[in-house]
Amino acid sequence: MPVPVHILALLCITIRRIPLPVYPDCARWTKQLKSEGIGIFLISHDLYDVFDLLDRVSVIKNGRLIGNRRTKDVTQDEVLGMIIMGKLPKAG
């Protein structure tokens, strides 16, 4: 029996740059795909989109993986620190 394969959707744009009338549809479609178990790989500098649409955030700076975090376990300020300073937030 074949193993089910989840499709990975790659969105390489900042969703908010989509014309305003279309943005709610794109966000809804992304959330629908996510609810169906389809992985969403979003490359974005827009933290509002990242925290609104995704479960995890990864920061890469200068070609080096800084870290991965669940969006519910990290703040936007901590992610900004990862982006700017290239360091993981202090455990606390």
C-alpha cells in the first residue's frame, strides 16, 4: 500500500503585496491547505503573515540556520532578534 504524500506548497511572495481584494482569499486558501495537512513553506519578511498562517518559523541569516521555533512559543520581537542579531532568544 502506498504511503500518502503531503504536498508542499511553496509561496515565494509576500502575501500582503497581492492586490487587497485578493489577499483574504489567498490567506483563506493557505489556511485551508494547512487544515488539509498540506505543508506550507512561506518565504517572507512579513512577520504578521508568518504568525498568522504558520505553525513554525525558521530564520536563516547569511546562509546559516539560526534556529526553528513554533510560532506559539516565540514572540515577534524574539524572531526579529534572531533576524537582526543572528542569535536564538534566551530560554526563560
